[in-house]
Amino acid sequence: MASSVTELRDPSFNPTDTMRVSSLPPLPGGHGRAVLVAQLESPQYFRDTPATELTDTLAPYLLRQGFEPVGDTATEPPLLDRWVAVPVQVPGIETGGSLLTILDDNAETFFTGPVFTPARWRRAALESGECTLYYGPTQLDPASRDFPNQNQRLEDAARDGRLLAARVPCMDRATLRNAAANE
């Protein structure tokens, strides 16, 4: 599949509109958390002036939020306790499918859409109350169930310095409602 680059002249464009998210059960030899991997459908860049180089619009935002570059998937990234991932199983969506919403620390939508969340992923994420969110070009296929291949692609991207990561709270809707009611 050919890659395309979208050059943005308007910095207010939300690049997450073209984002896809993959889920992976806890990685073998990894940090033990369920994994979410966000990547843009096509790279989104912003150019201030014709003389400057293209700059990824999302990575600087994530770095300001507390995401850190990672070189391997075994290292546990920092916790961003004001972010939240909420998977919702919906009748009619294929088995293992969820609608997933990820909110940033301003309660703004970072991602919302369908994501394949196998039982192992949901169990690990909801029992621990956290998942690891990676961002970067990984070439993961959100529909793939070939977890060994997906894990290898993620590890390759980390080793190549293409990933940012953070741990984010993960809870179902009922837990989120109870937490909001107690504040």
C-alpha cells in the first residue's frame, strides 16, 4: 500500500480524525499491560513557512502531555492519570469488538471508534485498570489476529525509535460513571 503525506496549512485540523487503533494482549516479555497502538492513516504534517521542514503535528502534543519516546516494549512508560481509555462492548459488533474512546487530560477525544479487543486484552486492561498506549508508525493491522507478527512489528518500531508511549487508566463505563459521581 502506497503511503501518502498530507501537508496541513491549518494547525487547528485534528489529525486524530484519520487515526486507527490496534489492541494487543499483554506482550510476551513485556511490561504485562494490555496494549493500544495508535497510528495515523497517513502522516499529518504542518509547515510554518516554505523554508521549514515538515513536522508531525501529533507527536509534539503527546510529548507535552507526558508521553515519552521508548526503545523497547519491556520498559513501563509513565502513567498519565488524567487520560482514560473506555472500551464498550456493543451488541451487534463482532465478538471481541468494542467501541473505544480515549480522552486526554482536557477530557477531549483523542480517539473514538471500533477496536478489536479480545477477551485477554479486556481482562488485562480492566483488572489492572491501565493499558499502555503507543503512538507511532508501526504498520499494525487493526483487523489482524496474528499477535506474534503484530508484537514483532511493535517491537521493531520501538527499537527503531518510532514510538511514544504512556500508561493510561482503562475502565468500563460503569466504573467511569462511579468515579465521576464520587468527584
